[in-house]
Amino acid sequence: MLLRGRLSRSLFATSALSLAAAVVAYLIAPHELWSRALIAGLLVIAGGLLGLQVVSTLRADRRYATLLEREVAAQTRSLMDSLAATAAAEHNVRSLMEAVPDAIVVLDPEGRVLDQNPSARAMVAVHPPPGTPPGHSAFESLDRHAAAHVRTNLDAAFRGEVRRFEVPFTHTDGGMGMRSVIYAPVREGGKIRKVLALVRDVSEQRRTDAQLQQAEKLAAMGQLVSGVAHEINNPAAIISGFAETLLLDDMDEEQRDMVRMIRDEAQRIGRITSNLLAFARSGGKERGLVDLNDIVQRTFALRSYYLTTLNILVKLDLDPDSPRTWANGSEMQQLLLNLLINAEQALLTVPPPRSIVLRTRTVDQNVLLQCVDTGPGVAPELRSKIFDPFFTTKPEGVGTGLGLSICYGIARDHGGSIWVDSTPGAGATFTVSLPRDPRAAPRPAAPPPEPAAAPAPHLKVLVVDDEVGLRHAVVSFLERRGFAALGVGDGREALETLGRESPPPDVIVTDVRMPGMGGREFLARLRAEHPQLARRLVFSTGDTFAPETAALLQEAGGAVLVKPFDFSQLETVIRAIAAA
């Protein structure tokens, strides 16, 4: 095309010069006819050549224009296709941003929002209405400390770092939540001009993590307490047992009162240990029929002394006919303990008198557990927030904001609910509603204590316990009560004794955890070698909450005495089994 254009321009110039030369020659030529005729002929020839060249050039220009128009049309179509593809890509990106459940926000160096998806707009409490031009601050829903934390990470992102952190945010309803944030720098032309923020609500996950950590701590505590419970309960049982044996003697009233006090305090030690075990034993997620009245009494026992030091009066208002619920006992105790601690902290903000009522009730097909305090109450605008993770109205350093959230999670996991009724300045009532188990029957009233039975010298009892002092205390008491009692140190020694004793004992009282042959192996051997005696076996233990112990007791299906037990209770159980 370029060569043809050059040739065309050359021919055109040659023709034009020839025509010009012919014109000049015609004007200056002599006036002879032949000369002018010759020059005129040359003029005609040059003009013809020029005309032909003009026509040829015009045709070439038209062809070039056509080609140019086609090229422009092709480039235009390509540009339009590119613009359409770009628009489609932008639409796809926008659609993806709007579909993602996590918040996506584009920020400038000052923290102003350049763009955000609907999830981001729904995540914060303070944001402009739809249609408002971008540019509002990303810090509007943050308190001072959280804003400073976000500012530090944003500056680092604009220096080219990818930042991951967590920060408390405010929900649209004013409740608090925890957010996981990722800041990624966006480069344009080699420079970081924007930061892309990906924000995820991890409030529920953190609540679950906190509950799991609490369960792990309780499991570790359970292992520790279980290890020492045996050592604590046995001395307490020995002291209590010998005190009861002394009470069989004649003594003046002052001495009798002192011995009773020794017995009662030893049994109190046992109750404290039992309550610690009940609370510390997480027992995984196993559930069973749980006595809410028992949960209340055990939990209160854990806090009773501390509550007394705070001048807080606690009243137990328990429904004697309240049915049990199908639940995890440790979680129920954790729920109530959290409610009790929450009430304590609220009461410390008001002057005395201070009081708490722990109540159980049955309403239709539900069992209610209530914690009522006379504290400052809960403001109406806070009632929808107090069960949110990390929400707290307490001063910094007091509480974590997780206690009521954990209560909410436990109640929900058990198919129940929790709510608060309160009048500001007049206290608060937290109510937990749990489904009533259809298998739960009303609790029968406790039978009246039986009068002391007459001695029974014809009854023979074998006592199996590795704790020498406790074994001696039990044998001494039974002998004083007229029984023929014999003590041995473990299951193997008991089997040897059974092999040579005739007649066999009427009742066997055995510990569960013993060196050598423990309770489980002893039961198995007894069933195989002396099946008639396996039905006359009484287990005594200080830890009925250990999973392996609980499984053994359930498998055995017989009577159980929890250390430190009342020796009069031991006598009653022995007589009942012997009579059967």
C-alpha cells in the first residue's frame, strides 16, 4: 500500500511537469504552424496523461478509504467487545461481593469506606443509608481502644503487610460481637492505594471456644480433684466413723455434743469434696435424668461461705415435686453457677440488704430454674444484649462478658431457653426453662428416719477396703452394733477369705478403687465364683462422678454408699440387704 502510494504520487508529478513544460513551450515557440501544432499535440498528450493519473489516484483513494473504514469498524467492534467484557467482569465481581456472607470493604489510607457489600452494611450499627456517597469512616462502630487497634493494622496493610486480627464490633441492634478481620493491600500502578478488608462474625465461634476451654479446665480439675478425693474422703470417713462409734457409749451431754460436732464436720468435708467432684467432672456430653433441686443444693454449697462473707442472704425455694430433666449435670451446674456469680456481682453494686433466691418450679411440660436477686436490675435497652458474647456492663477487669452467653448456649443446647425479667432499681429474675422429661416421675417424699434397730449377732459382714483406718472404724462400729464383722484389704484377699469362711457372709461392703484387685475385677470374680454373694454386694466410694466408677455402679445395680457415709445409714443398708 505504501509503495503504491509513492508510485502514484511520482506519476502524478511527472504528468504535471510534462503538461507544464508543454504549455511553456507553446507560449514561447515560434509562430510557425507546425511548431504550434506539434506543441499542441504534446499538450493534449500531457493533459491526457494527467487526466488518467487523476482518475487512477481517485480510484486508489476510494479503495484506501474503504479499507480504512473497514479497519476502523473492526477496531470499534473490538473496543466495544472489550468494554462489554470488562462490564461483565465487573458485574460478576459485584455479584460475588453481594453474595458473600462475610463483609467485604475497600478502604483508603484514612480508613474511609470506598466500597462495601451488603453484608458489611448489615454488620455495623452506624452506617449511611443506601445511596449515600462512599467515604464514611470504618471506625464509626468502634470504641476508642478497638479503633486504635484497627488503625494500627490498617497502617501496616498500607505498608504492604497482610494483617489478621480480631476486634469487637457493635451489631445493628447495639449488641456486641467479635469479628475476625483480614487486611490485604491492593496495588495500582505499583503503588498501594487501597486495602481490601474481609470481615467475618466469629462471635458464636468464640462463645463455643470459650465453653470448650471451660470444659477442658473442668476436666483437668476433675482429674486433680478425683486424685485427691480418695485421700480426703477416707480420713473424713474414718473420723466420722469413730465419732459415731463413740456416740454408742455412755457419756455426759457436753461430751456427746463435742463428738457429734466432730462427726458433723467430718461429714461436711465429705459433702464439700462431693460437690467439687460433681462440678469438676465434665463427663463429656453424656446426659441423664438430672435432679434440679440437687443441682441447686450442690451449687449453693460451693458458694455459701463466700456469699456469707459478702453479706448476701440466699434462700432456696425448691419445688419438692419438681420432676427431673434430661440434661448434662455438669453443664446444668455450670449454668447455675454462672447465674449465681452474675447475681453476686450485681449485688455488690448496691448497699445491703442483699439477697438471692434460687427457685425450681414446674410449668406445664417444662421445668423452670430461677435466680432472683435484689440488685440494680437490667435496663430495658440492655435486655436483648446481655446474652451476647463479650457484652458486659461491669468495670474493666471484672468478668469476661461470657458468663451469660455460656448460660444461653447451654440452655439452647438442651432444647430450652433463658430470659430475664427486670425492673431497673428492683432487681432481676433470670429464668431457665428446660423440657420436662416424660420418663421423670415426681420425687417421692423421703421416708422418716428409722429407729435404731436391735443388735443382730447372727448377721455376718465382710468389709473390703485398702484404707486400714476406715476398715477398722467400720468393723469396730458393726461389732459394737452386734454384727460379726471381718475386714480385708482388697478383692483378692476377700476371695481367699470367702474360700475358707463358712458360712459365707450375709453382706459384703467393698471399696471401688483399691490397689491389687479393685472393685470391678472383684465383682466379676464374685459373679463367676460366688454368684449368690454378688447380689449381696454394697459398694462404697468417694467419687461417684468418675465415668468408670459410674459405669461400674450402674452395671452392678446394687446399693451404693458415698464416703464419708453415715454409719447408721450403713447399718440400715446392711439390714435391708440381709433381709432380702
